[in-house]
Amino acid sequence: MKLLIQGGRVIDPASGRDEVCDVAVAAGRIIAIKPGLGQPGSGFEPSRTIDATGCVVAPGLVDLAVRLREPGQEHAGMLESEMAAAVAGGVTSLVCPPDTDPVLDEPGLVDMLKYRAEKLHQGRVFPLGALTRGLQGEVLTEMVELTEAGCIGFGQAEVPIVNTQVLQRALQYAGTFGYTVWLRPQDAWLGKGVAASGPLATRMGLSGIPVAAELIALHTIFELVRSTRARVHLCRLSSAAGIELVRQAKAEGLPVTCDVSVHNLHLIDVDLGYFDSRTRLSPPLRQQRDREALRAALADGTIDALVSDHTPVDDDAKALPFAEAEVGATAVELLLSLGAHWAQADGVGLSRALATLTCGPAGVLGSSLGTLSASAGRLVEGGAADVCIFKADAWWTPRGEQLSSQGKHSPFLGHELPATVTHTLVGGQLVFERAAVPTGAVC
């Protein structure tokens, strides 16, 4: 299918491109990016033209933390619903953690997930394999076999490894083969609370998770990285002190990258309100000084990527007292809007916000993307035609019943947000198209 995206503002943060021009797509790839491609005599005759006037044409978003809930947790989300939610939010590539049921610790499970995702012909799914069998932190998985099945790295999701010797051996093994280990830095013993430690948690009678839980884990990880030189991606940092440690580690030259979730970028502990279970999240929402440090670190590049940490939860699991409610929120459809909202509020510019959603996370994945490595998160001639088209000035107010995700719980429901996705392309195929949205509209 030959497709022409005409008259849009093309932004490619990786190359610095920001201009109004046309994008020609054929055989799943971008064949040209320049003005006038739709004019007679241009040599390109599309079978369909998308009028992108007044829209931004950007690389498809890359989300490093999306729980698809399959296999084993279909009551909370189905592969079909969560992939539909991803493309509705402009996400064309996503990484899913290994904490499914059963855990992704066997090649057959990874093969099944990849096969199911490919049959849907929507976004690209990149699974993380479990670092230890059953995520129990005791016996290492067969990383080579899991990589051959399609895993792009290895992690423990939300389950910390208590035995430091096991973690050391995992990093030694991963470092030998060049694999990336994904770790959520949280001490197993100090991280058992339900809210961030502080005056608010104390007044509300909620067990607290101190910043020290993140710092102790970070110190341990960095010492092991120094000795093993293994690549480590730090998932969902939450504190100002943690960011400072990461900044120092990067300055030292340690092979580490990191991300932050949209929840910790926008919300703080007072947003718990009257025990609102939609804000029962991990990591917990911390104080305002932590949020401001995270925003500054994302702007200056210390944090490599902004992620949705999409975790659909069913109604029964959220309709419980705060401390008993299941952790998680629906967010993949809101990722672009929340990134654009941060850019507007902090004045960092739309291109910088898009970088944290496209080339930044693609850089974290690196060569593990295989043939996509050179063009993931980018708009480049000859590269895969993964494209997100959106109206930056069309505001919308998310409602649970409007979301494609099976999970309908988010602390951002009812909040007016910018940036409405109109079209999403994956490999040159139009996988999402929204009804016409007028400029400046609130939809």
C-alpha cells in the first residue's frame, strides 16, 4: 500500500527535523520525506492520502513498560484490548514485563506471546524475560534460550532479588553475553509499605516506603555494575536523591539508563486524596521536591525515557480499601498527552517531550531491536514506517468508558489534556484512525 501523509509538521527528535512537509510510505517503509510529494509530477502516486494539515507527524511512540495481562490475567486485560489501547495512544512499540501468570521464564511462553501479538497486526511487542525462575530470586533462567525466543532483556518486574549473590551472578552472566538487565530499585525489606513515607502517610495511617528503599538498592546495583560492567536499565525512579545517584553513575561512565513513569512525573503524595485507590501505585507518589527533580532530570536527559507503566486493573481489585487495592493504573492511551502536558507546563518544547517517548526509549533498547535498531523511534528515509499523527492543540478529557483498555482506572480521568492522536501506522499499515478532530477542540 502506498500512502502519503501530506502537509503535517514533521518532527523527528533524533535528527532535529521540525518542518512542514510530506511523508511517502510504500512497502512498509518511509521512502521520502520532503515537501511537494503530493504534487503532479512528483513521481509518487499514493493509493491513499492522509491530510495532516494542522497535525504533528512524529515517530511511533516506544513505551518501555506496558503490562498486556496475558497470559494468565485476562480478567484485567486481554492482548486485543491492550494493543488497541496502545495504538490509540500512538504507541507502536512496547516492552512488556515478565510478571505474567505463568511468568515469562520459558521460551515456549515467549513464543506464544510473540505469536499472539503478531497475529493481531497492531503494535510491536518486545517481551522481557524473567531474570530468575518464577521471579523467585533463587535460580537464574536460561537467558540464551529466552533471547532466541525473542526476549530483549531480563528483569524481575516488581519483585526484588533479596540474595545479592544471585543478583551478582545474574549481572555477570548477562554482562558476558551483552544482555541488558532491567531492575526496579527497591529494597525488599524497606519497600513493603503502601505509600511514600512522610507526614501525609503518617496522618493517613498508611505504612510508608522511605526514599532509603530506592537509595540502598541503587547503591547495591551500582557497585555490582562496577565489578561486572553489565548493562542495567533502572525502571521507574521516584526520588530526588535517587536521581542524583544516577546522575553521578552516568558521569562516572557506568552503563546504566533509566526511566520515570507518567504518574510520578505529574502527581505527588497529596493526590492520594481521601484514600483514592486509583493512586495506589508502585513506586509510590512522593513529595513535590521529588517530582520537580524528576521533571528536571527528564528535561536535561539524565532520565532517558518517559513510560506509561500501564497496568490495567479490574473493578473488583480497585474497589477495596487503599492498602488492599491492587497496584496499577491504565496509562498507555494517555502517554503522549501527559508527555505533551509536561512539555507545556515546564516549557521544554514538544520536540524534547517527543524525544523521551521515541528515540530516548529506542536508545535504551539499542541493538536488541534487531533490524529495527537503526530506525526505531525515528522518521528516516528507508526506515520502518511506524508513525504517530496527532493534533497538539486538540484537548480531550479522558473518561473510563472511552478508553480502549480493559482497565478503566486512572488518576488522570476527568483531567483536560492536550494532544489527540488521529492516526497510527505500524510498518506502513494504518492500525488506528480517529474521527475528525477540529483544531482547538475539546473532545
